[in-house]
Amino acid sequence: MPHTLVLAGGGTGGHVYPALAMGDALRARGHQVLYYGEEKRLEGRVAPERGYSFRAVDAVAYPRAGLVARLRFAWQLLLASWRTRAQLRSDRATLVLGVGGYVMAPTVFAAWSLGIPAVIHESNVAPGLANRACARVARLVLLTYGETAAKLRARETLVVGCPVDPKILAGDRSAAFARYGLDAGRPTLLVVGGSLGAATLNALATAAARSGRFQVIHVTGRRYHDEVKAAYGEVPPHVALLPYEDRMGEAFAAADLVVCRAGSSTLAELCAVGKPSLLVPSPNVTDNHQEANARGLERAGAAEVVVEAGLDVGAVVTRLEGLLGDPAALARMATAARGLGRPDVAAEVARHLESRFPR
């Protein structure tokens, strides 16, 4: 008998896209899947576009300081969880799968209060605050990295890896170059700072583009796009400038080398498609977990890592020129990345949930 399953969480691509990968796998097996998230953030746009019934959840982020602010947060969380209880009942939900982000918490706690099994997935080595809190009431916590288990107070954990959208594997290189208006015969660099963008990566991309020695697919992030476009003046013909890319399969297909952050879902995608990368971990994350993620790929020979503190843009551009001028090195890195790839995680998760929580 199929579940009525609720995906809960979001805020960034690192939460939303693994959630949708698992949701797609569950829908393919006959389950009804809904999405509970924040209407004005990424999931509020992407989930409905992918055909999911969307429910807006009223949630607030946990304040880092101040007793009064924390008491107010606790009250708001209680109210949001109470309202979400009614929505779960109305939807006749039978299972909740949380994917991180503060918007997940009301749904997981509401499910717990109703006796609906809640499962959460943690993508990174260091768990986020919402996942640390929700792990206490979840029936099962799915992990990307085994070492994360020691950082959670969970009833049960299972290492499965990080789900990736199978669509990223289907990019066509020729079609991608035609879409971007670039030359398939020239080395091509992809620079992408995630769903929100990253100022440091935008600075690297514009400097790399000015060198003129290779093509650049530059995904700025919506918040930075107008600023970056103005900095270019007239965008050169060897640069494809985009505010956001929903079709990452095509971007990966065109790229010979990728410059990006090191969120776990991004790294899972790089490995699934077998792309060499230069990683610039975000310093603004819990326990510096992105650098821990990135160093794993570096040790495997799949990536090089540059830390943001003290980053020398000119030196990094010189290194990019060296890598793009060395096809043998890129091929070795690509092989190492592909060896770490697990493109079938979403389907594995669907099977685990059916086995662990039969209807």
C-alpha cells in the first residue's frame, strides 16, 4: 500500500535538490509525495515546478543569542508545529522525510506528536541545528557520512550517501554548447556559487573570464546577477552569464572543470557526473563542514581545494589556466571523482523507507 509522504525542509539547493531526488524516486514507486516548506524560498518555486503539491509552513530560524529571542522562537515553533499538525491530518500523511533547514522542524515535531513516523536525511559531515534537534524524535536518520552519527542523539542511523537528481546524468554536451552559445572545441570552465551565489566565486569567474584563455559558464546567483553583469560591462562572447541554472546536467556536460562551493549535495553531483573541480568551501557554515567535505575529494585526487581566507584571485586564475591546459590531469581527476559517485542513492532510500516503514 503506498504512503502519503511529506518532504519537509529546504532553503538552499543543498536541501531542496536531494529532497526532490528522493521524492521523484518515491513517486516512481507509486507513493504520493507532498512538499512542506517556505513559500518564498527555493523550494516554494522549484517543488511546484516539478509537479509537487506544496504546503507553506510558517517557521522562523533559531536565534543565536538573546534569552528573549529564544523564548519567542520556542513559542513560534510551538505555534507552527500546532498548525502543521492540522495540515498533516488534512493530507492524511503517513510518513515524513525531513531534509534539513529550519523550516523542517515544525513538520517533524508535528509528525512526532501525531505518531507519524519521521525520518531525516543529513547531507553534511557536521549536522545542522535543525537536524540535531529533530534527530531526537526521528525514527531513523539517514546519513551521507558515517562519522556524523557520533554528532547526533538519534534512535537509529543508516549511512546511505547523498541523493542526486538523475537528470544531471542526462546532459548532452553538444546541446549544452548550443544553448550557451559557446564553442564545443574550447576548454570550458563552469563557476557556480550555489542557489544563493557567492561573491568570492563571482570574483574568480570574472577574473578568469578576463584572461580570455578559456570559456566560462558563469552562474552568478540571483542576488548578485545585476552587480556582476554591470562589472562585465559588455559580456564577452566566450562567457555565458546566467543568474541561475535549473538544468545543471547541461552545465556539467559542457564543463571541463568546475569551480564551486563544497556542500555535500554539490560534491555528490560532481562525483556522479565525474567532473574535476576546484573547491572553495564556504567559511560560513556549521563547524566548517564544507572544508571537511572538500578535503575528502582532494585526498581521493578528484579535486583541489582553495580556502577563502586570504584567497589570491590572480593565483587561483593561474592555477585554473594550468589545469585547463592539462587534459591528462583533468582526466585523472575525473576518473577519481567518478569512482566516488553514487548516482542511485535516491532509489536506495526509497527501498529502505518501504522496508522500514511498510503500510
